[in-house]
Amino acid sequence: MISFNCKPLSANPLVEPLVFDWDPVAGTVSGISAELIRQAAAEGGTRVHPMPAFHEFGAEPLKSRTDMAAIVGLLHHLPAGLGNAYPVVDDEPETVEVLDADGQVIETVNVVF
């Protein structure tokens, strides 16, 4: 069991610290913030930094260091035990293909956020 007390990245008073215990082998969380962690894990994925990147969770997010780092790191400072597990975002620009009525590519556009 690993104990965490993660401070918010923001000074927003509505974002409270995450305080929880995690057993990565059993895939369980307990403590004050456990329900928030379970709810986030049930979403199937989360936004990650740099925004608007997205990380899709694996089959068992509560057993994955990477998925747990993504959940915690969205709004909170990552503890040492999860810092190096945060998902790496491909910084290549996304492209969109514009198709005509026949399904032929008529234009390729780099998406800018």
C-alpha cells in the first residue's frame, strides 16, 4: 500500500488535495479521496498536459502507474512515486483530412489549438 497526499497545481480553493492510499497490485484505493480516484478511473481516460492532449486508460487503470499518474497529474502535483510514469504526449501536430463527396482527400490541414 502506497500513501499519497498530492497538493493541487492550482490556487483554486475548490481543488482540494488528493489524499489516498493505493495498492497497485490489487488495484484498490482507500482514504479521503478514494472515491474521486475511482470515478476518474471509470471515465476510460483523462486530459493530460499539455492540454488538450488525452490519455486513454488501459483495461485496469487502478493497477497502472501511468494511468494513476494521469489521473493525479491533471490537477495535482505528482508525488515522486508517480512522477516518471506520467504519460508522454506526442507533440506532433494532428492533421485532419478534408474529403469531397466521393471520399477523396482534397485537403490536409494541421490542427492548431
